[in-house]
Amino acid sequence: MPGNARSESSPGEVSFGRFLLDAKRRQLLKDGNEVRLGARGLDMLIALTDRAGEVVSKRDLMHSVWHDVVVDEAGLRVHMAALRRALGDGQDGARYIVNVSGRGYSFVAPVERSRPGAPASPAPVRAPLPGRQIPATPRLLVGRDEAIEHLIALLDRRRFVSIVGAGGIGKTTVAAAMVRRLQTGFGEDCVAFVDLGAVSDQGLVAGAVISAVGCTLGGSDPLAELLGFLADKRVLIVLDSCEHLLDASSRLAGELFQHAPDVYVLVTSREPLRVEGETVHLLSPLACPVDDAPSAADAIATPAVQLFMDRASLGGFDDALSDADAPVVSEICRRTDGIALAIELVASRVGAFGVRGVAGLLAGNMELTLAGQRNAAPRHRTLQAMLDWSFSLLTRGEQRVLSRLSIFVGLFTSEAACAVAGDGELKGSDVAAMIVRLVDKSLVWVHPVGDTVFYRLSDTTRAYAAAKLEGIEDVDLVAGRHALYFADLFRSLALEHGAYADMGRYASHIGNVRKALDWSFSRRSCAIGIELAADAAPLFLGLWLLVECRHWSELALREIVNFTELSHREARLQEAYAVSSMHTLGNTPEVRKAIRRGLELHEAGEQALPQLRLLAGLNLFLTRLGDFEGALAAAMRCKAVAERSGSLSDRVISEWMLAAACHLAGDQATAVEHCRRGFELEAAIGRLEINLFGYDHHLRAEIALARSLWLLGSPTQACGLALKAMDEAARLPPPGNYCMTVVHSVPVLLWSGNTNDTVDHIERAIAQAEKHSLRGLGAAAQALKGEWLSMTGKPAAGVETLRQALTSLHREQLHMVVPAASRALADGLARSGRYDEARKAVQSAISSAERMGQAFWMPDLLHTQAEAILATPGADHAAAELAFRQSMDRARTLRAFGWELKAAVSLARLLEGQGRSAEARALVEPIFDAHSEKSGSVALSDARRILGA
């Protein structure tokens, strides 16, 4: 706000807390005594109180206080720190000025403005009566406004409401905020806030309430005296922290509700009172960011992160949240499960340790022992004390069950809990009943997922209970039951490789599967580990946890040599190892060995689908290596297996595999025929939702069809199919589908000269590949980016990007796209004026393609060679013409009319320059006529110009 407007907008005096601010006299009083402030500090205080409750940006504040004097943010922070010290901000729960990260400062204490001319003397301060001492509300109450409004309305309708939730979640804070809003309606003397946390005896509960409401005892029955005293009064009574005094609290609250019709009862407890008239409100944790890697703006929009940053600023951390730290802070808040006390305790250490240092503390479960404010209730000074309080209220059986439940990671079902936490003494029915009681006590949380009810412990409760388990019994016995349960579970689920669409429903088990596998292999219970690794491998693949899948499969295969009669497990493990390794380590000999071993084991059986999956893997492996003839042979084997099985879905898969293989082998018409036959068969059974070796073969068929149609002369139809395939792949799991589709569909658009619709897909594919460690596909997408850069006027940047991509492609042995990337490199070098390098690069690519038998790429490579020759000063036109004609001949052999036309158009330009226009038209016309579409690519536009001329 403008500095000169301040005095006009100030309505006389402003009071807050124990302070009185007179802006006109430029004086600040505390309890009637003047507080010495510097001129700048006083100006800041006036500016902030003028806009109390609003966020004043740092720029506005500096302009208001310093006017035209130049001052940096460091100077503002120094003066702000001095002002806070003068106010005692943060002492004894007092909160005045909040730093809103990334936005500015806000004055958050309630203010009262006097009328102009009113006396300036501060109101006298009187000591509150017992029961009138309402806990201070935090200076920044985040994420609770909606709950508070709902609870106020609920209390008005029902009169008896219990706020129930885990320790430290903020029940007392919410209740205190409610009371402050309700005080005006009830009257200050008609609100009693009773802290039962300080009461240890059931028999003292009624007395505590009697004292709080100001009732004088005159008889032997305190409860009757209290009811008589309140019979005609409209009073709000808050019973705070009742969980350790449930019998007395429930009796008292029930009697008040039944026999004092104008008394409103608000309860806070870790479990419901369960008496007639009670309405329970389960207080939820503060919301945390959902995204694993949110931006700073997205993270700070959530209540948990807002609270974290506010408490961090009180602990000496005055920086705004950065995009780099936002994911770390978000993970810290998720680790604390959105429990306000846990967030506050952890955030208070950021000033000393930094954001990442605090994350390191949590990795060692240090959050349990971090000390909080000294003036807090003992049970809230550490998370350890908070949980000790809850644990001490449990029966011995409940303590044992809670401790055993700590063996679970994340979610678990009641069935799993009964199997793992039960033993000879504690039967399954006992465990189930105790879990219900632990849920009531807010120590176990209910977490529905679809139609299944799961349970979980908060991370802090789990760490606490795990420490208790170590002191109660042998952890290995519980861990063994845990591992055996999940091995049995996944054996019964019988998950299939490739059924990725179904894997989401089992994702809740992944943490426990990891735990069980780790225990099995570390404790040499390898039989359990081998079975679980084999049976859970489809889950790891379905969730695209490829590195983990490779690790567990490799570990299990190493141990399986010591066991017999596990051939079916070995076959599953070999397949899992091959899939995960191919996508993360590249096309290594170990991948080929695993595929072949898996095929040997499956061919001994009668199931066709596992053989199809492995043959699809072999087809993909050979395709990626650039062995297009070998890939076609694998596809033919797949067709034979499908014909023997008689399954329609198997036949669909084999048709599509043949389509992709025929396309790269150079038979475009046959490729289109196989594609369309597969689509016709699929129409009879519905969309196939199965991924073979990480890829959806319906997508592979759509890509093969798009590429073949372009080469056969239908660029418009081909580009439409390519764009459709990429959009479809973006919606399908796993992420490898999208990366694969982009890598092989974008070239169709670039062949047509369409650079506008490609860059967003390329960038997204690069990001996806990096996120999921798909190094080969990431390198292929980088190569496309380099080609795009060259085509859009940035050849130098394109050349550098392509060189890096080619290094990665060779390392990953993704030879199928190396010729295309090398061709793009030569083109970029020529566009950059580096003609000798361009000719050498394309000649090397031609030699490599010939050596590998990759006839598919030869027309485009020879075309680029001719263009590089022509671009060279003093060009050898005869050599260029020869290369163009060789390109056309190779394209004609492959029936690749699209590439033939590109070469013909380039040659026609050369001929026109030599005065051979008629020859140029005669060259282009038959190829143009062979195209079923007459537009949709740069080559077709150029051909029309040549023929029109």
C-alpha cells in the first residue's frame, strides 16, 4: 500500500493482546508501559496492523516503510526480526506476525480498533477464572476452517459432539478455535474449558468440571450438584483429552446431555465415549501434496506444508520454499502422516539442520525423540511421550497386537493381521476384535481401497510399535509369519505377466512384498523368497518397478539352483528378469540367455501364452538389436504357437507381431495386411488388455500400420494414426508404452515435414524415460529431439544432442534406431556447414546398415548422402545423382513410395537446375501417381509444384 495513505486509513488506536498502538502519536504501549521501537519497526507495525489478516507483500512493505529509499530484503528481515523480538512474538503461545513463504508478511493476532477520539488507556487485564483459560490458538491455523465451521454447526444441532483423532493431530487446537468463535454467543462466563489431561483419577472428573463452571458444592453427590447448578443455564463445556478417563467422562457427558437441556458438550479424545447422544467427528490429518515431485507453489498450497514452513520460520529458517526442496518437504509431511504435532516438532529443527538434514533425521526415526515446546503438556513434548501415553492405556493383549502390526509396511487387511499377529495364545478372532479397539483408540487407521477395507499404522506409530516389538518377543517369528502369509497370498492370486490393467488393485501390497522378500533372502528362508519373487514379479512389472523386479528376480535365480521341482518358478523368474533387464540395462547377452532359458522351460509345458510372451520378448530383443530378419523369424514361431493353441487372442498377438516384423523387414503391403487382420480378429473379442514384454501389441500394430501406410503413399492417414497412437499410449499403463510409441510414431510426422505436432510428445517421452530409468528409449527420444532441432533452424544444437544420444544408443545396443539417428546427425552437420563430417557420418551409417542387413533404412540414408554431396561447395553433381537414383531403386524394392518420392523430388530439383525439366517431370510423375493421397507431406507439395511447372 502507498506509504502516504497509512495515517488516513488508521482509525485511531489499535489494540491486540496486551498491546495498544497509537499510530497518530507513533506510540506502542504494553500493559500501559511504552515499548521502545525504532522508527522503521513502528512503521512496519502500523502498515501490518492497517491490513491485519491480509498478506502484505515484501515489496509493498518496503515501499510503505522506506518510500523512495532503496533497501534489500535482507534489511527488511533484520528490522522484522527486531520488531518480533519487541513484541515477544512466539513466546508463551503469542503469535502476531507470520511470514507467508513466497508472498510476504501477515499480522494474524485479533485486533480491535477504537473510535477516533476515544480514550487511549488500555483495558485493565484481569486473571482468568478456572475453566476460562482457553488454550492459545496457533498464529496460523491451516487446513481446519472447513472442519471448524462444520463442527460449530454440528454442535448447534446436536449439543454433544466428540472430536476424535490420533494424538497430536490437532483436536485441542480445533476445539479452542471453536470456543473462541462461540464465546460471543454463549458469553465469556458461560464457557468452561476443562483440561482432563492434568487429571489422573476417574473420581476427580466431576470435581474438575464443577470447579471450571464456578459451582459451589453443598452436598455429597458432586454430579447431582452440578446438574442442579446447570439446569437453567446455557453453557458450553469442553472436556479436553478424555481418553484416559473414559468411564467417568462418558458418564458425566451423558448425564449432562440427558438432564441439562441447555448445556452443550464438546469432547476431545483419542477414542469415542460411546454414550447416547454423542456425535463423533473423526478429525482427519492435514492434507499433504499428492504428487511425488510437486512444485513449490503446488506444495505450499497444502495445509501440511504451510504448517511446516510456518514452524520452520519460527525455528530460524527464513527462506521461501524452493522447487528443489518442495518434494523433500512434501515427503517429510507424508512421513509424519499429516499429524500437526509431528510436523511442528520436525519443522522446528529446519533452522539448525536444513530441509534435507531434517529428512535425514527422519530416515533414522529420530522424530520420536525430538523435543517440542517446554510449556507444552508433558504428553505432547515429544512424539515418544505422546505414544507412551496411548500405549499405557492399552491392555496387554492390545499392546502385543499393536507391536506385531508394526511388521506391516503400509496397508494390510484384517485377514493379514490375523494371520501375522495371531499365535497359539491369540486367536484370529481375538486379533480382529483388538484391531477394532485399536481403531477406536486412533492407533490403527482405516483405509478403504475400492471394495476392500485396509488398515495401517501411521509412520510414527509404526516406528514406536516396532521398538516395542523388539522388547516384547522374537521379531523373526513375526517376520516369518508375515513373509509366509504374503507368499501364500500371491500363490493364490496367480498373477499373470502382462496383465498390467489388473495390477492396480494389488498395488497396496507392494510394501509388504518388499519387506517379506528382504527378510526371506536375508534370513536364508530362500524357498519362501523364491516363490514370492516369482509370483509377485507380475506386480513389480505391472507397477513398472523394473529395477526392483530385476533385483529380486536375479536374487531368486541365484538361489534356485539349490532347489528342485521349481521349474515353473524359474520360468516366471527368467521372464521377469529378461523384461526388467531389457528395459533398464539394454539388450545384453544376459537378456537373450534368460529368454531362451524361459522358452526351454515353457516349451516343455502346454501353455501357449507364456511361450507367446517370451517369443514376443525375443522378437522385441532382436528388433531392438537391429536384427530385423531374426525378429521376423521369431514372429513366425509365434504364429505357429498361436495356430496350435487355437486361441483367438493368441492369433491376434501373432498377427500384430508379424506386422511389426514385416514392416522393418521391408514388406509394407504384408505388414498392412497383418495389421488389419489382427484388428478384425480383435473386434470379435474386444480390446486386448495385455502387455508382452512391457509393451501393448495393439499399439505396436497401430505404429506399424502408420509407418507402412506412409511408406506406401498415404501420409495424411499415417500421420493421423501416429498422433492417435501417441494420445492413446499416454493413457495406458505402463509408461514404457508411451515412450515406445513416441519413438516410433514421431518419425512418421518428421518424414512428412510436420515439426509442429512433435516437440511436446518428444519432451514428454524424455521426461517419462528419465523418471522410469528407460535409458534406451530415453536416448531414442533424445535423438528425435536432435533431429527436430536441426529441422527447425537450430542444427548446431541438434548435432550436439544427436551425438550424445548416439553414444547412449550404442551403449544400450538399441541398434534399430541408430541408422535413423546417424542419418539425422549427417543432415544436421550438413545444415551446419560441416560438409566433410556430414559425408563421413552418412557413409559410416550406410556401411553399418549394410553390415547388419538393415535394408529398411537404406533409401533414407542414400538420400541424405546425396543431399550432403550436393551441399558441399564444388559439389559432384554426378555422384549426387547416382546416390539419389540408388535411393529410389532401394525404395522401389521395398515398395516404399514415400521415400522414393522424397529422393525423386530432390533429384528433380537437381535436374531442373541443369535445364532438364522434362526429365524431372517424367521422373516424379509415376511415383506421384502411385501415391493414394496427393497431399500431406512436403515431398507431395514439391512434387505438385514440379508437375505443375
